[in-house]
Amino acid sequence: MNFFPERQTSPAAERNQGPILQVLQALLPPQGAALELASGTGQHVACFAAALPGWTWQPSDAHTDLFGSIAAWCANLPAARVRPPVRLDVRAPQWPAEGPAFSTPFDLVYCANLLHIAPWACCAGLMQGAARHLAPQGMLVTYGPYREDGVPTAPGNLAFDASLRSQHPEWGLRRREDAEAVAAQAGLHLAARHALPANNLLLIWQRPAPTPPAPP
């Protein structure tokens, strides 16, 4: 019997959540508040919230028809650990789309597998919105396939890129260096790069460390 009739499953999320979680566990402090963008089925937020008990999570997605799946995946978790999902378009000047804007900064903004299946304008929206809502020492973590200067693109990623572009002219793998330029305009820089299985990258973006005052 299916006790969670609305729960949808993404095979990719099932495969990649373990490697992503390993990086997050090594990266994050014991406690904090996280905003997940493009939560999709809800598998990632459910996995991470279960494994990181000191963290609270705010899932979100631009598509409200996924909210039932997110809630179903998180049904067995304490309500205080995962908040109800909210509708959020990264390109919008206010996060979330309805009600008041987030008033408390987040220690982590997490976004997986969005940029290559969204218009390029979403990259600027993502970086600008994260910069607005991150705590001073907070981190934006993005995950997915990228193209990189001086790094041969794996054949599987080339085929994936061609498939995406055939489906929608505004989709496709993004050049990491282009994302860095957009991030810089929002006041963020690439602090770390982690190569994960299946030719994906987990990238960590932060505000630059303040320049120490010059000695007298």
C-alpha cells in the first residue's frame, strides 16, 4: 500500500543525494537555517533534514504542483525541522512570491540542478537573491553539470547538453566562468569547487572576506 500517494521520485535525486550530503556534512556547522531553491520532488530536503538534525529547512519551488510531493517526503520529520514549502521564482525581486519577504537571513541557500533547465536570467536571479538573504558568513551551494574552460567536457555531458537544447532554446549546460561573473556582480565569489560523481560539480559561493585594516 502506498501511504504517500503524492510522493514523486526522481532517480537522479536518489543517486546524487548521498554524495551531496557527504560534502554538506563536512562543510556545515552543527546548527543553522537553510533555504532550498527548486526543491522539486522533495527528496533532497527530506534526506538532508534527516541527516542534519541541528538544521531547519525552508523548501521552495516555482511550481506549486510539487508541494504535495515535498510534504509527503518530509511527513515523518519533525515539523519544526522542515517548514511548509513556499512558491519562489528566483528571478523575482522578492523571495518568496507570496506574503512577506524572508526576514531572517539563511546560513545556507542550496540549489541543485536548476541552471541548466532554466533561462540564463535565472542565474542572475539566483545570485542576487542569495546575496540578499544570506547571513554574513552564509554560503550558497549549487550542484549540477557545468562546462569549464580548460576542462574537457565529458561525452555524457555533451550529449545531455545537446538534448537539453533540443528541448528548449534557453536550456543547456552553463559555463562555470560565466556563473562566476554573474556571482561577482551580486557580491559573491566562488569559494570552493567539489567534483562529484557523474561529472557534476558542487560549487560553494560566499561573500569575499573583509579586507583587514591597514596597520597604522
